[in-house]
Amino acid sequence: MDLLRRRTSEVRAWQKEYTQAIRSKDEKAIARLKKKEQAIKTAQAEMSKEQFKPLIFTIIPFFIFYYVFYAVFGYNQLTVAVSPISLPFVGTELNFWVWYLLSSFSVSSLIQRIFGLPSAAD
């Protein structure tokens, strides 16, 4: 995690510096930063690989969970939850697919914080 955070800060610093150089049209800075571009792309690829590792270990249980519960609730489109507010494109009655999607979005950020995994905001 420390390596991932360090790489993230390096990439963000390079991106910020590169953006400023382009905006100010500083050709020397752009040329200097272009030389580091391949190293930054390599770092981004490593970061993506590291962020993908936890997914490998969690995706199978989630697929099993989804398959079992979809078989129970999904085939006949039963309402599994009722929203207190009307959601755009969905309404108030949530079938299993919509409920699963909304739940996964809301719970994933909580799980990332509990286990100290980096998120898009980090």
C-alpha cells in the first residue's frame, strides 16, 4: 500500500507539472517531462495491477452471491427493496439488479476504507 501511495503521488505530481508546462507553453519543461513520460506510464500500469489484485480474491464470492440471489429474485423481476425517494430512471421499487448495483457502489467505498485500500479519491 505504501508503494501504491508513493507511486500515486509521483504520477499526480508529474501530471500537475506537465499540465502547468503545457498551459504556460514552456517548451523546455515539456521536453524534460516528456522524457519521464514512459516511466510514468509504467508506474501507472504497476498501480493498475496492484489495484486489481484484491479484485481477484473478492470477485468470485460476489459472483456466487449474485448468481444465487439472482436465481431467487431476478428471473421474475420481484421487487426486493423500496426506495424512500423516487430515483431517476428507476422509480421507487427496486428489482434485484438495481438493488445490487446501488448496494455495491455504496458498500465498495466502505470496504475500501475499512481495509485501507486506495480509492479513486486517494
